[in-house]
Amino acid sequence: MKKFIFYAPIAAFLALAFVLWRGLYLDPTELPSVLIDKPMPSFAMTTVEGEPVSNADLPGRVFLLNVWGSYCLPCLVEHPTLMRLSEEGEFPVVGVNYRDRRPLALDWLDVNGDPFEYSILDEEGRFGIDLGVYGAPETFLVDGEGVIRYRHVGVLEENVWREVFMPAIAELRGATAPSL
């Protein structure tokens, strides 16, 4: 029994050291999503402008679903990329205004520009829960059938667009990734 008391703290220390060492090699931006390769959750809500919107209004082609909020400083960082994508018109961007208030969202879009085909107003965060959202910003890649194919947690910057989204979109389209 004395040997057990002597070796128990050593074993506990080694186990803890292993767990912490393993944690050094995990990617904090990789958050698993149970919705990958599954259809988008059903919704019937309104846009920030007050128009009714549902799954039937989703683009019938590959699009981005971007979770944002007027309170979100990283959303402001990714905004130029979303504006560029919107201006180019090749990839529709649908917004989810997550846990925000309509007047604040409208003001934010008025000041910074509106890259979204429409933005779903999710004041209570219920649709975000259905999507498995941890917080803003998050961006989902959705195929033409409404199936979620990829999820990116964090800022969608130009390098992320080139290195992650373009190859994923090319794979969905069955082609090689175009250069920007």
C-alpha cells in the first residue's frame, strides 16, 4: 500500500503531462461540426430588413453562410473580403445576424456596406444553436443542394479564402481551384 501511495502522484503527474503535451498539437480553429455533409437546418425567419425568409430562399448554387454581428470586431476585419466576393458576384453570401438587434444590424450594414444577398435576423440565437455556432464570425460553405460542406471558425481573410475555400469550392464543382 505504501508503494501505491508513493507512485500514485507520479502516475497522475505523467498522465497530466501527456494530456497537456497532446493539447499543444491541437488546432484551436478546428471545431468539429456534426452538420458537415448534412442539410442546413430548417428555418422560417425574417431578414434584418423584416422580409420573411426560409430554406426555399437559399441560393440554388454553392454559397457562403456567414455568421456576423454588429458587436463583432473580427466581423469588421473580414468585411472587406465579403464585400469583394459580393461585388464579384460569383459566390452568393447569405448572412446570419447572430444574437444582435435589428436597428444595430441595419446601422452597421449602412455604415460598412452590405455584402449579403440577405441576412437572417437571429436575435435570440436559436438558429445559431441549430447551426452549432460558437460565436461570430463563422462561415459555412454550402453546396447547391443546401448541404453544409465546410465550416470555418474565425475571420474569413483573403489567405483563408484562397487556401481553404477556393480548393473546397473547386472540389464541389469537380474542377481545379482557379487562381485569384
